Amino acid sequence: MHRYLEIHKDIFRRIQSGDWPPGTQLPSETVLASEYKTTRVTIRRALQLLEQEHVLTSRQGVGRFVAQPPATATSELTRLLDWRQFMRTPNKDLRTVTIASHEVALNSERAELLKRPEESPGYQFVQSRISTGTTVSMAVSVFPGAALAAQCSDAALLDTLKRHEEMAMYAESDILVPSVDDPYANYLQDCDSDPTSPILVLRQLFLDWRHAPLFLSYDYLNLRVFSLHLTRERDKSVPRPPRDSRHAHPHAQP
């Protein structure tokens, strides 16, 4: 990982842990460069990335400050961290493999969700989850082009995915039925040697604390292998975010 990304991650961690609460002015680039034993240029890149992500704000001639959270509170992120808990039969042999990454043009659905112009550039990162030598799930992550560096490798996409998951405050989730010609659903059915294998897609739009979209995730699940139970919960004392959507919280069935 590039040094400025390591520093970016550490500063973000310090902000989230409360070391620098909202409204706090950060130390100068010179002080931070001394603390992290690096150059001001490296520090500036890390801070500029945090500004682009709306974690920091900049006041000309004064300095950088930790951004204030929005007036409306949001629920914490519900993320499927360990896929083993959703398997119908417990199986510790479950690993994730990167199989493809490439540039894409955002179609109308993805552009609308990510709040980008239709056909604007993006990146797609595809992973497969393998159990006992068979692919049982596919994960497709879609990022707006602005979220990534000009030169984008598999490693850079994986770093971006992990960083954006850490930044996300919540996810808007939907269960979708794939179309008959969906290549990922068809691939899962081919792996199962049964064209009738039931496939569902868990679509999650990850958003930050300002309700700004970070990335999209499409998780293709073979329901012969995975079991999802969907509940929808919301604290009535907490206002909804501006977008009128529901939050789906998947849990494993007993």
C-alpha cells in the first residue's frame, strides 16, 4: 500500500476513534509530516483524499478541520462480514478469489444510485467465493471512476474496497432476482451443474456519514448453499436520511 494511503487510513481511524472530534483543527502538514516521518507532499495527498471523501474540510489560510456529521443520524452499517454464517451447512473451507477487474461505463441504474452521470467512467471488481473447490457465490463491486487513481490494479481496487467499507456508515440493501441472461447467475448455476439452481442477488449501496454514495456491491448467492433471512429494522427515534429507501439487515437462519 502506498504511504499516503496508510497515513490516510490512520488519520481516518483517529477521527473515528474520537482522537479528533468533529470541528477539531488538524495539526499542520509540517507537524504531521514530522509525526509520520514522511514528506509534506505525502501528508498533503492523504489529507486531500480525506477532503474528497468529506471527512475533512479546508479553510483557506486557516487549516483543515474534521467535518461536522450531518444533523440527521443514520443507522450503523450492516455488512456481511463472514459468509460462513449464511451457509446452510457449516463449512470452514470458504475462500475469496479475485477473478476480474476492469473499467466500465455506469449504466442508468448504477449511475442513478451512485449519483453520477449516465455512461460516466467506473471500475468493476469481481470476486468469487469458493467452497470445497466449487464457486458458490460471486461478488461484484462497482466504484465511480473518481474514487480511484488513474492507474488501477487489482491490489488498488482491493485497497479501495476495504477503505470504503471502513468509511461507510450504513448500506441501503435490496434483494433482486437476476435476469435469465445474467452472466454471474448463469455461471453459478453452471458451477452447480444445475440450470435451475435458485440464485438471488443482494444489492447494497454503501454511503458515508453525509449520505454520499461510496460504492455498489452485488452479491450473487446460490440458495442451495446459502440461507438468507431478511428483516427490516429502524429506530423510530432516528430520522430517515434524505433518500427515501429502506435498510435491509440480513441475518442467518438457525
